[in-house]
Amino acid sequence: MLDLIFNFIHSTGYYNITLSQIIMIAIACFLLYMGIVKKYEPLLLVPISFGMLLVNLPLADLLNPPGESGPGGLLYYLSLGLESGIYPPLIFLGVGALTDFGPLIANPVTILLGAAAQLGIFLTFAGALFLGFTPQQAGAIGIIGGADGPTAIYCANQLAPELLGSIAIAAYSYMALVPVIQPPIMRLLTTEKERRVEMKQLREVSKTEKIIFPIVVIILTGLLVPAAVPLLGMLMFGNLLRETGVTERLSKTAQTELNNIVVILLGVSVGAKATAEYFLTWQTIGIIFLGLVAFAIGTAGGVLMGKLLYLITGGKVNPLIGSAGVSAVPMAARVSQDVGRQANSNNYLLMHAMGPNVAGVIGSAVAAGILLSILR
């Protein structure tokens, strides 16, 4: 009887847990707190942190591949969609169906803000090369600067699959923490006068323009950067479903049921990559630091381009909308709105910020396509 008791004790996680697993469980609980209590992008942070929690419970074997030990763990199968590159394009389908491209069409100059925000990708690529990463690894790390989790995952899976877990965690963590990271940078680079600028209402965009736009964009960008077609193609397809007026059922499915399912699967799969033995390494810490640098530079690049447009237009452009040039849709646009309202309660920058925000999604996918074309 005593042997049975000892055998049971030895089979429990309490007996087998390691210090590194305890640390990872604590990190997961902290991220859950940030998502649930502080409401930092809970739709992203809660699935990711819970996946992190599950995978660090000892002896659960959720990531075990099929073999002699059994049919395979649950998270092993869920992660196949992540590793095969299926989830990111499906996320882009939902983003396209959820997003109104009208602000970008109404004010095409905001494309410059989205382009400037990609500065973080290429500068961090150079920095990672300098630190000794291979060109392929540096390219995958640099994409974190676009604040676009699906693009970062897609690019890492193609260029440096061995870094997929670290890059996925970093990219989605920074997407979730956009409201924390961006405002200090925005305030540092702008004056009170600039932040108070009220922008005039955008012109009304016709239905025809909205239908033609995704078709033209995918033709032009697809011919220029074929490697970006899986992401941009799904983004534009989702938006076309939204705007045609004859595919409402498909649009609603892409926006709601399909998108929610993929977000759950993707979030849990990303969290499952944060095992203690993999995550608590100097290389992973370095990637997370480089990702933060990339994101900060991308935000700064967009704001500085906004300041340039402010000067060129004689003060008609609020530089804060440049921070939305990173492609965290619509989080970055909401942050531009919030910081602008803090300076001027009559400021309504959300729709203006959606222009560079959409441009940032397109820009990060194009940047990923360029890196894939060169490095793959």
C-alpha cells in the first residue's frame, strides 16, 4: 500500500516540477492578469498565456508527437497549423473582412506613414546580423518590428523555424502591449502643440472605390512581391468579401466564427511554444529584446514621418497618427486616438489613424515578402 502511495506521489506534477517551470507558470499567470484585469488585448493575451501555462505543467505531455508513448499531445496537433503556416493567412482573411480600407483610400498619403513604420524591420535586421544571427534568422527577427504576429509567424516559419516559438511569443506579446509601449515614444517625439492638432473629416469613399481597391492592390503587390501573396491575398480577399455587398454571409463568417476559431487555436499554439527549456535561454531573451527595439523603432519611424507631414501640410496632419503605421490593427489606431484625446478632448483621430494602420498591414506583408524573396 505504501508503495502505491509513493508511486502516486512520484507521478504528480508537484514532485516533478522544476524551478524553470515554476518561473514560466508565474509568467503565464502574470500575463493572464494583464489580459483579464488590465484588459491588455485579452483576445490575444488570454489564449497565449493559457497555452503557456498548459505546456509548462510537468508530465502533461501536451506537445508529445505520436509514437510509442501514445497518439500525441493535444497541443502538438494544434501547433501543426502554426508550423505549417496555415493560421497566419486565415487571420489575415479575418482582418481584411473586419477592416474598413476607406480611410486609406480617402487619404492615400498615409501610405507614407505605414511605409516609414517598417523602418524597425530593416534596422533590426541589420542589428541582428551584427549580433551574429544568420541572415535568415535576422530577417525573421526583424519582422517583429511590424507588430504583426501572423506575418512574423509566417516569415519565421519560412526563414528560421528553429526560432518560431521565440519570435511568435515576442511578436504577439508586443502586439498585446501596444497600449503600454507606444504612448511614451509618441509623447517623447511630439510636442503638445502637435498632439493637439485636429484633423478635418475625411471625404466619403464610394462603394466602387472600395471594391476596386483590394483587387488592384493584390495585382500590383502580387506581381511585385510574389512571396507576399499568401498573406496579402487573404487580406484583400477578406476585404473584398466585406465590400461587394453580395457576399455578406461569407464576410460575417470570416469576421466572426472563423476568425474567432483561428485566434483561439493560434493563441494557444503560440503559448505552447514557450516551454521552460526553450524560452528561458539567452537567445530567446535576445530575440525578445531585439523585437522590442524593432517595435520601438517602427513606432518612432511612423511618428517622425507624421512630423514631416505636419510641417509639409502646415500643421494639418497630427503626427500621432504615424504611430499607427505599425500593423497592429486596430490597436495602434486606438492608441493614437487615446493619446490625442489626452492632449485635446476634441480630437478624433481614430479614422485618420486607420489609414496608416491599414497601410502598415500591407507594408509589413510586403516587407516580409521582400525578405523571403532575398533570403529564402
